[in-house]
Amino acid sequence: KMDSPQEHIIMLPFFAHGHLIPFLALAKQIQERTGFTITLVSTPLNILYLKSTNTQNPQIHLVPLPFNSSHHNLPPNTETTESLPLSQVITLFHASSSLESPFRRFISDVTIRDGKSPICIISDVFMGWANEVAKSLDIVNVSFSTCGAYGSAAYVSVWQKLPHRFLENDNDEFCLPWFPERCRVTRSHLHQFVRVADGNDEWSKFFQPQTTFSLGSFGWLCNTVQEIEPLGLEVLKNNTKLPIWCIGPLLPQRMLESSSNPGTFGKRAGKEPGLSPEECLKWLDLFPKSSVLYISFGSQNTIRPTQMMELAKGLEESGQPFIWAIRPPIGFNLKENFRDEWLPPGFEEQMIHRKLGLLVHKWAPQLEILSHKSTGAFLSHCGWNSTLESLSQGVPIIGWPLAAEQVYNSKMMEEEMGVGIELTRGLESSIVKEDVKRVIEIVMGKNGKGEEMRKKACEIGELIRAAAREENGVKGSSLQALDDFVASILS
Ligand code: UDP
């Protein structure tokens, strides 16, 4: 441990659980390794949320800054993207910049109280304005991307350049801006807001300046492992011309579990029995090694009713055992009982009866499921946390990316890592059960491609775990990167 307990780092995450949790995990990691004081600031409700997940570390201060969503044309008490319909999410993005004045005041107060400036501000890539605050106060600002290197580079470069702007058709290909020629996508790959962005829309007006500010920071921290994303890392380094410290994996699961859970799944309706993590694992115990498919679209996303129906039928027809963290599709909630519109009649009961599939309606114990020996593949929306969690356990991925940078994660796993295969993407795709069945057969098959993917996933899993280890005095690359980062801000 380094011996400068008086140093102080201020951290500023974006307003979404998928950002708050890795920020807190990073705070802990830095604190434990350096002894520094860390303060994480956000809006009052986000701080409350973090407090509920934090197994208290007295050296990590969680400080609310004034924010009132009603002042920004948002419903009262709206402080994370999760609580908003998609059409209003951009309003919250813009509102996040209003933290600037209170943030500036806070830094001044800390400086007076500590008798010196904080040694560094770590701000979310989406909170680029913090770089300007830091510069004006002569404090080092480092940006933290909660995504991987490939995903960050693709996401930021597409917002910066909007390369698809002048294409005629949604299926015309273009090269991802900072990437080698072979990394091509079509406009239909892009999330709906990026797809229609022209530089003058509200999304571009947020992302273009904020990412530009972040590109002006002292360096970037990235929630990844350098050995697993050589291309993404090279692209990010070459184009940002900044030091990139790969300090991942910041696996958030433990914290999510110890909390009373953000409750994004809502309460299970009526008298239906709930399932404990132990019950999930007991169920997995029934099956042979690598034979069960785990399905989840993360903490916020879901698919359409027709897509869900085809997915269910495909699962059933594949005959492959599965465990599905299921949320009602778009337009439905748990209280209503229109399940016949999105699942075949009697599906849940039949699947259990036939010992074929288990539906988890609440929060699934994801890391436990992924680390169970029976789990053989993960049908995932390719959120970065899910991606890291799955690969860290050597579990290959069937991709169904839905939002944010997920489509790039899915692409990277398929094309660069060879550990994934994309089933489909987005909410518009007209997926049919035959596709589901076919892809499951490829990935879960004991010969050929599936085995190859599993082997590669295991190799990557070993790299991920090794990066966070210190053995016989040899530091894993992520520990080394964290120390390098600390050394750079101290010098
Ligand atoms: N998660 C979980 N149980 C669930 C759903 C999600 O434990 O039923 C956790 C998952 O392990 C991961 C996080 O929630 O750590 C989801 O993050 P990710 O980046 O994959 O996707 P997001 O939810 O941000 O879209």
C-alpha cells in the first residue's frame, strides 16, 4: 500500500445504476490499494441508492449534491435513467450537466477543508463538463468509462463522427470510425437515437460535447482487462492519444446482492412462489456439466411480446435445459395477467414439470448461475457487466444486443474473441423460433463451433481472473494498471 492517506479523490458517476455500481467498485479498489480518501458525489437519490449497496467503508464518503428533477421537465424524484421512458431519457442526460455549479462549489469547500486540492477528479465519460471544472481549478481529471475498450471506442467515435449520416439505406455498411476497415456495421446495428442523429438532435447535442470534453482529460480508466481486448485498446489509445488504464473487471454482483436489490424487477405478483438463489442453484445441480442455457436481458431491458413468444418456443423445441431471468415484455407488467400473450399457454408449469426450464421472475443470482458448472452458455443483451461476468466464468455468449454499446460488445465477442454468436439484435427484429433453436444447437453442441467457443471463453476467463491477482510478487495487469494510474496522478 502507498503511504499517503491524506490524498483525496473525488468521483462523479453518471446517473444510471450501470455507472454508479462500477464507480463504487472502483472507489473501493482505489481506496483499498492506496489508503486515499475517496468521495463519490451524485444526486440525493443516487447517493441513497449507493448507501444501500455499500458495505460501509469509512474512507469512502458518499455525498449528495443538490438536484431537483422537477426543475428539468422531469417527473419528481427522477434521478436515474432506469426510472424513465426511453423518450425522456435524453432530458435526464441534459439535466446531469446542471450538477456543474454545485460540483464546483463542492470542490472549493473540500479544498478549503483539506487545506489542499483533491489530487484527482474521476468523472464519467458522459460527464465531460467536469474536465472543464477541473482545468479551471488546476486539478487532474481522469475520465472513467464503465464500458469495455472496444465498446467505448465504437460508441464515442460514432457519436463524434456520425459516419452513417449520409447513407441511403439502413443496410448500407460503413466502417466504425476509429477502427480498421474490416470493422463494419450497418445503420440498422445502431440504437434508434444514434440511427437518426444528424448533429442537431438532442442526443448529439449531449454526446458530442460531453465526449469531446472527456477526450481532453488526462487519461481514461476503463473497466476491462488489457489482454482480452487488444484491438479495442489499441484503437482507443491511438485515437484518444491518452493513457488508458485497464483496471477491470469491476464485478458488481456482490454489492447488488448484499443490497435490498434496486428492485427493478418489481415484486412478484400474487401467490406465485418466489425462487431463492439456493433454489436456482439446486435446480442447476440436476444437470450435467455445461448443459444449461442461462437467459437474461440485464437489469433494465426487455423484448417485445412476439419476440418473447418465439424465444420461448425456440427454447422448448431445442430441448436444451435453461434458466431464464424473465421480465414482462414491453407493454406488460407483472400485475396484469396477460401472460398468454407473451408466453405459450402453461409454459412455465410445463417447463418445470418436464425438468426443462426454470423461470426466475425476480432478481436472478447471475454470478452464481454463471459460475455453476452446469451453465454452458448465456443468451445475453451483452451489457458490459454481464459480458465480463460471463467471460470471467468461461461461459460463451449468444448475443441479443438491445441498447447503448451492447451491439459493439456482441460484435467484438463474435469477430475478435470468437466467444459469441449474435442471434439477433434490437426490438424490431422479427425473430422466429427456428433461429433460436439453430443458434442454441450451435453454441451448446458438444462438437465443432460450440466447443471451440467454450474453449476460448475459458482462456479469456483465465486472463480476466489473472489480471486481478497478485501471485508470488507478480501483479496482474489490472492491479499494475491501477498502480500506474495512481503513480501518474501523484507525479
Ligand atoms: N443482474 C443480476 N440479476 C438479474 C439481472 C441483472 O444479478 O436478474 C446483474 C448482472 O449480474 C449485472 C448487472 O445486473 O451485474 C447488469 O449489468 P449489465 O451491464 O450487464 O446490463 P444493464 O443492466 O446495465 O443493462
